[in-house]
Amino acid sequence: MPPGTRSISSKYRPGALFSFFGIVPQKIASHPPIKASRLSLGATPITTTQPAIGTPPTSEVAEWLEIFADALTRNDAEAAANCFHEDSYWRDLVAFTWNIKTLEGRDQICHMLQACNAATAPTGWQIEGDPTTTDGVADAWLTFTTNVGRGKGRLRLRDGKAWQLFTALQELTGHEEKQGFTRDMGVGHGAHKDRITWLQRRQREQATLGYTTQPYVLIIGGGQGGIGLAARLRRLNVPSIVVERNQDAGDSWRNRYDSLTLHDPVWFDHMPYIPFPDHWPVYTPKDQMGDWLEMYVKIMELNYWTSTECTHAEYDAAANTWRVDLVRDGQPLTVRPTHIVLATGMSGSPNIPNIPGAETFAGDIMHSSKFRTGAPYIGKHAIVLGSNNSGHDICHDLWEHDADTVTMVQRSHTTVARSGGGNRAAVGNYSEAAVAAGITTELADLMTVSEISALAPIARKKATDDARAANADFYARLEASGFLLDFGEDETGIGMKYARRGSGYYIDVGASELVINGDIKLRTRVTIERITPQTVVLTDGTELPADLIVYATGYGNMVQWAEQLISKEVADRVGKVWGLGSNTQYDPGPWEGELRNMWKPTNQPNLWFHGGNLAESRNYSKYLALQLKARLEHIPTPVYGIPPGHQLD
Amino acid sequence: MPPGTRSISSKYRPGALFSFFGIVPQKIASHPPIKASRLSLGATPITTTQPAIGTPPTSEVAEWLEIFADALTRNDAEAAANCFHEDSYWRDLVAFTWNIKTLEGRDQICHMLQACNAATAPTGWQIEGDPTTTDGVADAWLTFTTNVGRGKGRLRLRDGKAWQLFTALQELTGHEEKQGFTRDMGVGHGAHKDRITWLQRRQREQATLGYTTQPYVLIIGGGQGGIGLAARLRRLNVPSIVVERNQDAGDSWRNRYDSLTLHDPVWFDHMPYIPFPDHWPVYTPKDQMGDWLEMYVKIMELNYWTSTECTHAEYDAAANTWRVDLVRDGQPLTVRPTHIVLATGMSGSPNIPNIPGAETFAGDIMHSSKFRTGAPYIGKHAIVLGSNNSGHDICHDLWEHDADTVTMVQRSHTTVARSGGGNRAAVGNYSEAAVAAGITTELADLMTVSEISALAPIARKKATDDARAANADFYARLEASGFLLDFGEDETGIGMKYARRGSGYYIDVGASELVINGDIKLRTRVTIERITPQTVVLTDGTELPADLIVYATGYGNMVQWAEQLISKEVADRVGKVWGLGSNTQYDPGPWEGELRNMWKPTNQPNLWFHGGNLAESRNYSKYLALQLKARLEHIPTPVYGIPPGHQLD
């Protein structure tokens, strides 16, 4: 049996997609320089920590591949499924299923192939690079073609049968992005009476798209998610508009609190196509990120409408298009895109608790999303309700700005991870060491999405255990301060909390020491019961003086945007967005094994959800863009296995 | 004797630095993929077209290097010079000479070493990558260190003695650019009461630099040259300001004629640090280039003052600083930088001929620098004086906009080169094929500057001969139209004309066919004698109706800017800028073998000239920035061999 797949208690049905916190146990530091021929996407991953023994993996893989390919060609689903272990996984990104789907076990694989293989017609399976063997598992990158495009794959083979297969469409034949050898000339040499300059073309597009011509895709929300997707659609020639409420691209970062920097290091955070230059800081300050996005929108020639609000969207099922009401620069306007993508951030509306007496408070009271700086609160008493990232960052900022007292009200347990900090190589395939070893962002991305969600907790548990051991003194001091520390129900740490519920943790960049030494005062296992003009009263009866109250209480689910912009009926049909169905707190089952409704078809035709952190937005925007491009080109896209919408509590 | 070095008639003392038009006869198309270990800067250049025979080049090179290094260590200039052939070359970029200098022959080499070697104290000579042998010449990349920094070198060895040596400082020890593993963190983890955000730091710098603190370098002119240099200085922590007359960065391109695109393909045109994305067109339209530069200025955090004019500069020799009078947004202001760099474009003021009757002309009359579009001249008669790039482009544009007649007045012979066009791989180390082979822009740049100016005409003559043969029909038709075609005095073509005089050619993107078929009318061996309200009268007596007259008559020398901004005395001391001293038309001797006054110390302390096309600006800005950084850090920079200023005609 593959390690720990079905042996985990069904109560904690595990899953996560994220190599973010070092989840993928790939070692690169000691690896010798890899050769140029291995730098391409299909390169051998640098996972080889033990030399192969016995059968060279290449012939083992080739043998398997021949049998598997032959079964697919004969459309014999059962024979193809028999190439897999009983306990096995196949993750497909829109190559076979036109969905983002993990099939678990031979039966599910067989069922999918019966439904999808004939239409996919995969051929030309090739091994790319040299397979490796680790702990008895042969690991090979593959290429293949379908009847509509070219794909990449990854096979993990044990004892002659597949343990894991990964397949991902990479480009649509005849609709490839123009780049490198196929880039545009930029000028029509020769003499042409009807010459149109680049500027004229841009100006015409800006004057007509959304007015006399309709975008194929409307992206609602112009943060990094909407911007990156729009860039991919631009390269695929899919007419698109991004609408953004703010005045300038990048304002979604600029408008956050002053001291904010990205919590993820730079190697995760590249946008598609234009990487940050190599002096870019490890943790990008928010205003610098704002400038980068503003530049990016311009350079990628996006149709990006600032100061534009979406007020309502309605699907016309007969016409298969949306009617979307906008207000652009104060002027109402209706557009009729075929698809809409909600890229409104993976959170819904701010959660604002309804606390008696709040209306009588004499000081400032705000949700964390409105907090900008602690500067006005020198010598004041501040109460922060909540103990996740925003709660900690805001307490940190208030203390640095000399608030008299800063009190964090912690209602429930929180996972604390220590930030990469000085350890710049500690983040797997996204690190300076990986860059030095020739691992491009594109390759690291492919490695990341080739991992199986159901297997993630194994690695995460080990990584969490290691981090706890390495930081034992820190965690002991933090708990001694009274802080309610946890590492998740199954002790799989921050990565799993992120995938399951998108919150419940703090990446420590300095506030934990302030908690430990008492500079940030802690009140635990309580919440605010009521508010008076000058104080808050906690549920244990304590009364604390207060000039500022910040609700660092998080956000609702992303599907709230669908309810607000479209209708409750559509929101209900789509169901919850994000989470894996791990049956842990805030992530109830049933198990889906993929993030619900993200980057893939939903139960509402032509409605899509896009987002995640910068790395996920970059990575999955590729597959969302391919899905949209295929539809624009009327390529058949039969979707396999959309689960019913999962209702919110 | 090395091929053709001293055998060329001294009348045409040759020289050019530019691989731009395929000057470097390196073949890459048929080369097998190179290995990652050869991708670094010191990689073996991909010049090997013949396998090595006899002595393996590595041991031959190693042997030479040992003797040479030993002589340098003993400071025995004569012994070191004896490692060279009598006819030999040493090009140094600020490693030994703190100058950009080519020494020709053993005597000059010996003299330089006597002056410079002790202070340079070079050590640690190493071969980088595998040397190759072509036509009996062993070719090796080297690394070495000096007492202040790290250098790269290239050795070409024949029969055991050096034919060519190239040495170039790459970085100053202890003052390296922070990048990759040494990049900034971007956030100070931990709790700090005095935390300053990125935005606050930027705002403080913008508020103080040039007002309460002084820049070390003031760059006058904010086109691609000034911008790229400022970016390098930013990475080296040299406080700098760029002043630019226009309202926005990029306007120097936007304000040109509508149909303009870069004449150089994209692989030449990258700015330092942030390459264009891979969909960027082969020939960048001017407005797109404007947007790129505007973005670049912001992202590289340059102190870039728009709407700022420099009115006067004066050197205070006692204080070793400049007093520079500026008008910024209409407000006068004086700054006191230690150095000023003129990055005003490699041209001086527009040449405007003084033609009798011009003041009586009823139509529009303008220099090419003011021409924007042919659109207003539908059905009109246009006369363009001049037959170089601008002249052709403007005729082309007028014809496309349906001018009734377009007449080009050609006063003298012009070289026409066919643009790379569809042949995307035809530009040597800067091409898609080079990218695919792993040749980075940085490596291509180093290959380019390692070439010896005096040897360039050999390769250029051959390349020109080849191009003439390949396009024989085109050239025959062009000459049959009456066009005065040449390939330079010594038939070395466009590359040499560029280096010698910076003009005298057209890169054909379509206008030549219009000349051939008569759509552009040609008047040759004449100029405009006088102008009447509705006509021009040529020197052969012909009178042509005219609604528009464009002077595509070029520009004066760059040193005019020094005269205008500083004084005639300083301009005279500095002398002519650009040109090699090849003793050809517009490039009189004496031979210098390097472009006069460009990117290196001049006869006016603390005054520098920077510019060239995008590739040269990028390439040489590195060495100019190192010279400025060394001075900022009070590293001794004894300059060897500044020639006397070469006076203008």
C-alpha cells in the first residue's frame, strides 16, 4: 500500500495542493548542476536522492507506458485502469476531463476513462528526460498529445504499476501563444496604405471593446488574480475586460495597512511572463507590489477598467451570455460577455461581529480591511479581536507606533509558522537555490500541480513535526505566554489549514516575540461581550479601556460575491468555494480532493472562480485560460464529474 | 600574420565594435545544444566550427596563462608583452587602464603594462569553460581578480602567442550589486519602533535628493541611455538623478513620427535587469517602447525628474563638483553633483540647412525630428531632403498616407541594408536561435565587447559581400532606379558607417521598393537651391511643387551639448564624440580604435558621455557605472591614455 493513503482516519480525510510551505519533500541543495537539456518543463525533477538500483527506471517506465498507451488506443478502459494499483491516483488538469479532478483508486480511474478516453484520443506518449527512482518509486515526466492539444504528464510507478499519474493540457493545437520564434513582427515591412500603428490599434480596442464589441470574458476584480488571468487570455487572443473598483491597478495592495509586505517570498510571487528582476526583495512591500501590478497591466496591454463597479449580473441561458451592469467612472453601462470570472479575492465580505454597544463607542472601530496604520494611536489603548495574520500584523504595527496598550483577544487556537526569514533556501522548488539549479518558475509550477491532494497531509505532518522540533524553544515560550497554539486537528500545520479553510494561522514576522514578552497583551478563550463608550467588556467580565477596536475577524466565503452580484439561487447552485471536504473544522465533507469550484467549471454555466495566493493564481490561471480559449474556439469541452454544489452552513 | 590586421591600407584605417549587423562571424544555427555549465558568462563561445586538432587548446591556453600571469606577478612588462605577437591586440574595459582602450601591437601593450600593471595587481587567472580552436586560433574565456575587483577575459592564441586579449572589470569587490542570494529582505522581521516602510523611504528620497542632499551623479537626458545607466547606478547604490525635458518617461520615443518602430530586433534591445517578455514583437513600435521605458523608470525606482530642463552647468575644479542650473516644473533649482553624464542621444542639434526663400514658403517646413505623421498631407506634394533612415521612413509614411507626390532629394550615396525581416535568426548572438541555445543577453554582450575594433572591417567586408550577393537582384533594381547606392568607402557596409559616423544608411523596411517602382520620386546629385512660396528649386534648375518640406538632414555632433550646456572651452577640450578615427569621410584620423569620448573619462574631469543604440547603451552602461561607483567609493582609478580632444571640423 502506498504510504498512508487510506490508512488515515476518515474523520481527517486529508488533502492539500500546496508545496508552499515546503510540502513537497524534494531536496535540491546537494544536487549537482543540472544540464540544459533538463531545464525544459519536462525535465527530470530533481528528486533523486538515491541512485536507481535493479531495473533502470527508463525501461520500466517505457514498458508500462507502452501497455498503457496501447490500452488507451484500443479504448479499453479496464485494461488501462489495470495499469494502476488498487490504491492509486490520477490528477488531471483539463486534458482528459476538461476539469480539475483527482481520481482516487482504480475504479474511479476506470470510470473516468470510460467517459473521457474516446473523446480525448491521447497518443504519442513519450518519456521526457531521464526517469529517476526514489524509495522504489520510478518517477518520470511524460509528454502526450490529445485530439485538441499537447499535454505534459508525470508518472510515479511502483512494482510495475502506476501509483500516481498526472496529466495536464499545456496548449491547444493551432492556438498556441505567440512567443519566441513565433512572436509578432511588430511592424509590417513593405508599403501598406492601410497601415495601423500599435497605438492606433490599442486606442481602437479601448474605444470599442465593451461598447460596440463585446468581450468574450469579463473578469470581475483586478487584483493579481484577475490581472494574471487577463494576461494569459491576452496572449491567447481571448477578448477580455477586467473591471476593478479602485482608481489604479495595484490599489488593492496599496490600500492595505502600511506595514504590510507579502508573506510569501519572491520566488512564489512572480506574475506570468514578466518575472521580477533579481534584486527584487524577498518579501515585497505592498506599495512596491502595487507599482508592479500597475506596470504589468500596462505592459501586458490589458483592457483594465479602473473605477468600475459591477452592480449586477444575470445569465441569459438562451443566448449563453451574461448581461452585466457596470458603473464605469460614474456612468452606467451594460456589457454582454459570454463568461464571467469572479476574481474578487478568495474571501467574501468582511465578517463584522454584531456586538452590543458598538454604536456607542467613542473611539475608532473598524474591520481589519480598513486599518491603515497605527500612527494615529500613539499613547492610546487598542483592542484587536482575532489572532490570525491580520490580527498579529495590526497588533505589531500598533506596538511599533507606540500605542499605550495593545491587547489581542484570542478566541480560538491558532497555528503559528515561523517565516522563512534568513533561511532563503528553505522553500523547496521556489527558492534562490532552485533558481541557481535551473528550476524555472514554470517547472516548479508543474511540479507543484503534479502533487496529489490526498497525500499532502503525510508530508505536511512530517514537515510540521520537523518545524516544531527545530523551534521547540520558541513554541514553548509562546505557549507559556498563554497563547492558544495548535498545528491543526491532525497536526499537519499551516499548509493544510490554508487549503482546508484559508485561515487559522499566523506567519510570524515578529509579533510572536511581542506576545511572548507581554508587549502585546493577550486575552484568550474569551471574546468581546459588549462595548461601552470607552471600554470593551470581555465574556469573562474583564473591562478594558479602549480607544480603538479592530475586528480582525476574517471574511465570509467567496461565493458570497456570486450571491451579491448574481443571485442567491446561483450561489446556492454553485455552493461553497475553496476547501477540500476534509471533514475538519470549517471544511466539512464530502471529500472532493480538489479545491471546490476553483479554476474549473461550476454548476452555473459560464461562471468561474479564480484566485488564491500569487503562486496559485499564476499556476492555475494557465489552465483556466485554456478552458476559456477552448470554448471561444468552439472546441468540444465535455466536462467530467462536476460535483453538486456544497452548501454553506 | 593574423588575417588582415596591418595589411589594410592606412587610408582606411578600419575599426568597429559592433556585432549588430552580423559582424561577428559566429555561427550558431547548426550548433548542438550547449550544456548548462557553458551558459555562464564565462562560457565557451559557440564559435567552434572545426574540431580541435593537435595540442588540446586547454593545455596550450593554460601554459600561456601561466607564463603570462607569472610575468605580471613579477611586474615584468616586457616579458608579459612578449607573450603577444608583434601584431596583436589587447582590449581593456576599465580593468587595467580605468579606460576603454585597445592597445595595438606589442609595444603599446608593454607601455600600458609598465604604467598600469603594478596598480592593478592581477591574480588568480583561470580558464572558464572549455577553450575551442578555430582556424588555428585557440579561444578561451578567462576570469581574474585585481586588487579592487573581479574581471572576465578572453584570449585568442595562435602558435603559442596571444593574438588578442580582452579584459573587462565585472564588479568591485565589496560593492557588488545585491541580487539573487544577496537580494534585500524587503522587510525587517522582528519588532522595530523606528520601522520605515518602502513607500516612506522612497518618498523621503524623492523629497530630499537634489534639495537637502546632493546626487553623486546627474544624468542629463532621460532616454533609454540615461535610464539604463541610472538603473545600474541604483543597483550599485550611487545616488543619482536623471533630468528629462519631456513630461513623461518614454516621450522621447512617443514624440517621434507615428510609423516609427525600432530598427533593431528585440534581442538587441533589452534594458538591463528586466528583459522584454517573450511575446514582445521583433520590432518594437515606438509607443510601446515609450510605455516600457515609463514602466522601467518606476519599477527600477529611479529618481527621474520629468519636465526638467538643464540650462547651464559649470565645473568647480576646487570642489570637484558641478553646479548645474535646472528648471523643474517651471521652478529654477541648482544641484551640485560630483559627476554629470550627458545622455542626450548620440546626436547634437538638428542640422537645419539655411536655404534662401525658406521663410516665404506657404506650406509646412520642418526638420525630421518634428515630423509626426503623413496624415495631414493627403493629396499634397511632399519634398524630403535626405536619404538616410529618417528620410526613407518619412517618404514611406507620406506615401502610405496618400500624399499626391513624394520626392526624395538624395545629395550623396547611401548604404541600404535589408532588414532582418522574416529571417529571425540572422543576427548572430542576438537572436531567437541564440536564446534557444542558451546565450543570455549578458553573454552576448560580453562576446560583443570582446571584439577588436581594428579587425572589424575584415568581417564586415565579407558580410557585406555576402549580403550583396544574396540580394543582387534587389540592389540592381535599386541602382537602376537611379538611387545612389554605396557600401562605404571600403565596402564594409552599414556596421562600419554606424561606428565611423553614425549615419549614411537606410535599413530597408519597405521604402526601397517604393523608390524602385517610382512611387517615391527620386532626385539625385542635387540639393535644394531655393524655396518659393509653393515650390522648391533644385540645384539642377528643376522646380517642384511643394506643400511640405522635410529636412531629413541629420544632427550635429553630441559634443554640441557640452558647448551649449557648459562652455565652448570645455567642448573644445573634450573634442569630437563618436567615430574611430578611421580616416574615412566624416571620420577623420588620427586613429583611436575606440569610439571617441564614449563611456569613458574625457579631458574634462567628471564629465561623461553615454548613449548609442539600445544594445550599446545596455552594454557599456555597465562599465560606465563601475567607473562612477569606484570614484564614489574613493577607489583609486588612475586613467591610462586619454587622447587629446579631437577637434570638430
